[in-house]
Amino acid sequence: MQHRIVVLGAGYTGASAAGRLARRLHHADVAITLVNPEPDFVERVRLHQLAAGQDLRPRPFDEMFAGTGVELRLARTTAVDVDAKVVTVTAADGSGQEELAYDTLVYALGSGWNDGGVPGTAEHAHEISGRPGALRLRDRLAALEPGRPVVVVGGGLTGVEAATEIAEARPDLDVALAAHGALGDWLSEKGRAHLRKVVAGLGVTVHEHTAVDAVEATAVTTADGRTLPADVTVWTTGFAVHPIARATALELTEGDRIVVDDTMRSVSHPDVYAVGDAAMAVGPLGKPLRMSCASGVPMAWQAADAIAARLAGTKVPRVPIRYFQQCVSLGRREGLIQFVTADDRSVARALTGRTAALYKELVCKGAAWTVANPTVGMPARRRRIARQEAASPAPARATA
């Protein structure tokens, strides 16, 4: 009987986990089902580009996973019963619900935007945590006449990338950035200086040490009583995890992230693994891994390798997850690579300018390529047999 593995979510982490499991395991022995509401892989780290009017290369899952044994189920996850080992999903086309039983679950539902409960944000602000939101913002920006004000709220990586991308793509707009602290306060001195130089060169007005207390259709109100005109408000102050886990018996943090061990296995339910933004994993010096692609993909690899090892009865690999750099795009022509310690603290060294922009582009392409080529690393003979089996009505067991 095949061991049933269900992977929920096909972002960087879920797709990476499914592809790596397909490489590690014979699909005569396991059935891998990947549940996702969209048929294409979304490069989340490029959604600010999509919002600014650029077109992204389509990456269909049916092509990515052809011949791997991974079955794509186009559906939304609506419930998870970790005691009964059943997932309830609703078909993306609305055709109905079904239950998927599993022996091992990989929870990779990720995160969405977090409005923080600020009045008016849900009604009036735009977000770029997913493709639908980025496309809505794209349409709204395209409809703006020259000179109209756009305010990006949030001075972290997402906010900085969104503000600079929009300002470069639409120099005719009045773009402002509202940062809760000082601009680039997490960067080294060299990194901060370069960020300020680029932002000023793009004509972005920066409101430092500014908290936004309310969002209206044409303005935002700050905590100190100021009103900033905003025909469009882009909210980037943080992320909130998918709410499904909250309704389960899984052990969670106060922020509803699933508590896992160093193999990404739930500490309360050993049949469940959680990766990416949905999981609370500990990195170097005991610090929680931050929500990011830089954390999520290694977490997915760790989980897949641990699952494969446990099914095979071999030693479970434990590779410490650490950081090397933070990659920031500042439009298409400028970038910033801030090198960091293993636990994600900035060091003096930073790469800037056009070289940094090319570096960031290579990192983004590399991450997408890894997800889009799940059979790379699979022995040639096994890869060939796998593709033959995918086209056969009666597949035989694949052997390496």
C-alpha cells in the first residue's frame, strides 16, 4: 500500500517540498498530492514587479511536475483534522468539496497580508502578498493620472521594494513611504546610505518614525495627527499566517505558527510537518527563523529529507539553517545585497548598485529554477522511467 503524502500549498516551500520528496522517494511506494488553488507557480518575491506593470513568466505546475509522480489537486484547503488525518478541500472551480486522507502531511499554506486591525485598511488599502492583490494594485496604478499620490506603508523589505519599483515604473506619480522607524534601520551604514541615495534619486518622499492609525479612500492618518494624501495606499507592515491551523489540535505559537522541531516536524503531531511562514522553527543562537523565502526553501528541504529518511528507516539528516545575505531590489537598475551573520544580523559588508541588482536577479531566478525543475538530481534512469510511467496506465515500480 502506498504511503500517502499530502502537501498543502504550492508556494516556494510547498512546491520545493513536493519536488524534493519526488526525488527522494519511489512513487511506486508513495502517493504525493499537492493541493493549491492556482495552476501556476507564483514568484512571490516578484509581486512588486507585477504590481508595477511588469509581466512575469508563467510557470505551470503540470509542466513542472510532469513525470515526477506528484499529483496536483486544484483546490483550496478548508479544514485540517490532524487527529483523523484528513484534509478537507474545496475545488478551485467551485465544483464541490472532498476529503483527502494522509499518512504524512506537509503544511505549507504560508501567510498573507496583515492589516494589523488598523481602521480602513481592509476596505481601502492594497496588498501584494499574493497574485490577486498584486493584479488589483496593478490595475489601480494604471488608472492613476500623473501627479497623483501613492503611499506605501511599511519600511521593511516589502515596503522598500514596492515603493522603489512603483517610483521607477511611474516617475509621474507622487510616491511616499511611511516607515515606523528610521529608513533602513536594520542595514549596515553602507547599506543605509545606498538605500537613502536611491530612494531620493527616485523622488520618493520618506516619512520616518511614522505610524499610520487609519486609512481612508484618499488619505492616511498618522499617529501624530498628520494627514498624508493617498489616492492609493499600499500596506506592507507585516504578514499573518493562514488561519486554518488555528482550528486544529496542533501546538501553535501565540501568532498561530506551528511549533516544529529541527526536522520541521510538529512537536505535537509527528505525522505533520510544517514549513515556511506557517512554521515556527528555531535557527542559529536559538532565534526564530524569519518569514522569508530564505528561510522557507531550506525548511522545505529539511522536511522532505526527514520524511524520506524516516520512511526508509535511515538516519535523519539535520542541517542547521542559517542566513548569508538579504537581497533587496530597488527598481530594475539598482539593488542592495546586505551580508549578514548566521542569525541574520547585518555586518559592515554590502554590495550596491547595478551589480547588486544583477545579484538579486540571479537569486530570484535560482529560487524559481529550483522549484521549476524538481527532477534535477534524480538519477537519469529513474527520471526516464518516471516519465514513462506518467504516460502509462499501469505504472511499474521505479528503481534508481
